[in-house]
Amino acid sequence: MDNRIDQRFRLLRSKKEPAFIPFITAGDPDLEVTGGLILELERRGADIIELGIPFSDPIADGPVIQASYYRALIRGLKLADVLRFVKEIRRQTDIPLVAMVSYSIVFRTGAEKFVDSAGEAGFDGATIPDLPVEESETVVRAAEGKNFRIVCFVAPTTSSDRMAQIAKNTQGFLYYMSVVGITGVRGSLPKDMVKNVQKLKGMTDRPVAIGFGISTPEQARAVGKVADGVIVGSALIKEAERSAGKPASEIISAVGQLAGRLSAGAKGKLKAS
């Protein structure tokens, strides 16, 4: 059986469209809302969904995502809860799901066991932002032959040699961080983004997706013109925060409306205002 991530990128390439990849945190504000969000994001044009597994000391996540992790953790959310949840939501959707997970969780669980458990639950792959390429071999090898994809990260400051090594190791797609530092909403996108993405595309035939700092439909459109995938997280979580305390349906609707605009932007289908 083919991996869902690979299938989706093949389909989108045939349509000459980039993937819209929203990020949400599992369990924020609770898993019931997370389930509703996954189904709503798919309805609003998501191609792949990145689901954050809360961790107490995230490396690359900015204050918005850190706060969402904290809210989930103080409710007692554990990895096992997320895996059970994904198994349940798989009864309702086939959308590709990618776990964003700290290497501390993978290491503590064991690479083989994590890949097996995540794959059996219904995840199609994982992004591990704090895993250096020099230490990735064990996890990448565990995923090979298991129909699971380990997605590697490249930063704007990554040297050409390391870029080539990361591009060789990545599975599913390559995650290019548009800015140095942490995730978060930003007013503008960096000027070196296009040049670096073109450079990466010369090193791999894997799709290249861009994340970090994309927060408006216009920015999503600019990224969608150069990348194979547009990843948005903090802007969506911030939208959910604004609806905190409201009924679940209102939170889901507010995030869904923004996701719809971002998806339209990414795919060059923005309507003139």
C-alpha cells in the first residue's frame, strides 16, 4: 500500500497545485475539538494535516504553539491519548496525518516502537524539528519499509553540504523553515526564500514545503508559487485562541474559515476583495 503523503503529492503535482498543510495541536482545547478541526480543515481544503504532539520543552515552536502545548499538557494529555485519538479519527477520514514530535519523545519510546505505534494508529509520518541529520539514521531506518515517512528540516542558514545530506535523508517531503528561529506570525517573508527553495529542488525530487511565519492568504499565495507545500500553524492556533471559551462549533468554524482563505491563497484561488 502506498503512503498517503506520497499519494497526495503525486495527485497535486498532476494538478500543478501546492499542498496546503495546516498545523494544529492535539488536545487544544481538547481532543473532541481536535477531531472536529481535522474534519473541518479537510473540508476547507487541507491536503495534509500536521498534528503537534504536546511536549513541555519544544525547541522550534514560538509562544503561540508553546502556549497551546501547555494548555493540552495541563489537562494531562499523553502520547498514548493522541495515538488512541488518531486511531478513532481514522474511521472518519483518510487525509494524510503527520505528527510533529520532539525527539525526546521518540528517544524515550524507542525509534522502532514509536514508528510502529504511530503507523498503527494512523499517522503517515512525522516531523522531528529537534533531530539533527547526523543523528537521524536510526529513526529514518526504522521508518523504511514501514510505510512511514520521516520529514527532515532545512533552515536558511544550513550549509550546502548539510542541505544535500538532509535532502538525501528526508522521506515524504522536505520541510524548509522560511526564517531562522521559532515559529510565529510574521508581517513579511524573507527575500532569500525563493533562492534557497530552488537550490533544494536541485538536490532532491522530494516535494519541498515551506513553513514558519506564513500567516495571511497573500503570504500563502507567494509561498505556493515557489514551493510544493504551504505550512501554516501559529495563525490557525491564534484564531482558535480568540474563540477560547466559546462552544466547540464556534472554535471549529472560526479556524475553518481562516483555513479556507489560506488554502485559496496557497492554490492561487484568492478572490479579489
